Amino acid sequence: MALSSNSQKALDDFIESLDTLVTSVRNRPLSNAEKRDEIKNKVDVWNPKPSDDDLAEYFASRGLLWD
């Protein structure tokens, strides 16, 4: 389905303005809370929290109980 030239121009303008908005949001400086959350998320990926089953297995392998 072909668009009329006015509709195509309107669509192109909308896409360009959306692209500009996305770029400006990506390039804005992060707040301290966002920086903290970003670092926390990276740390959680590098050091995932062990599950209860993992902890139970760890302590059981050392002869200790884990409830």
C-alpha cells in the first residue's frame, strides 16, 4: 500500500523526530541514582546472589546445616 507524498513526508518527519528524541534521551547525563542502579546491576551480573539450594549445598559439603 503506497502512501501519498504528504503522508510519506509526515511519516518521515515523525520517524526523524522520534530518532532525535531517542538520541537525546540516550545522551543525557545520568542522575546519581541511575548511576548507582547501573553499577548495582553490573555487580549483580558479575556476582549473582546464590540461591538457597546453592547455599544449602555449600554448607552441607562442609558438614554444616543450612535451614
